[in-house]
Amino acid sequence: VVLSCSNHCANSLSTLGLKTNVLTHYYGIDTEYFKPVEKKMEFRRDLGWDLNAKVMIFVGRMTHSMGLHVLMEAIPSLLSENKDLKILICGATGPLSDEVNSLREKYMDKVLILKQILRLRLI
């Protein structure tokens, strides 16, 4: 038996020819450790963002394999349809770093990039 973090990944394994049972097991979040409600306002104040703004966060390497390219393609329509949306991209630099920086330049007040952020800063 092989464990997968999503149905998409599980299906990809069978597409690649894996001939065994693949079970999906979604990752969980330790809500005792990650308490976004308690830190949310402080973090927004530190960034200079409206406390009522909607915030979308991507955390992961700046690579295609992490799916960042999908978010990047959606950013223009997401921002045009949601005027109070802010997008925070956190993660290690990678092949998409230059493209992410271009988005930041285009949407200065809407997109923020935090590279190599400490885990404690996200809590």
C-alpha cells in the first residue's frame, strides 16, 4: 500500500504505472500549534494591510511541482474580482521566483512575497 497526500497525486501514480493500492491521506494541521486567529491581526498590522481584507496564502517552494503556476495564472482574475484580496506567497526560491517577482511588481499593493520565512512567523 502506498499513501498519497491527495487524490490527484494518487491518480498520477496509477497513470505512471504503479500497480499497487494507493490510499489518500490528507495532511492535517495541529490547531494547538497553529493559531491563525490569535496572530492574524498582528501580522496584518505588521504588513500594513487592512484588518478586514481577505488574504490568500501560498506556502511552498516556488516551483511548478508545488502548483504555484496555477495560482500565478489566476492572480489577475482573482484580484479583479476581489478588490480587497491580498495574496501572500511564502517559500523557498525556485524556478518560478523571477515570474513571482514580476507579479509583485505589477500588483505592488496586493501581492507580497516572503522568501525563506521562518515557520514561527506563519503561526
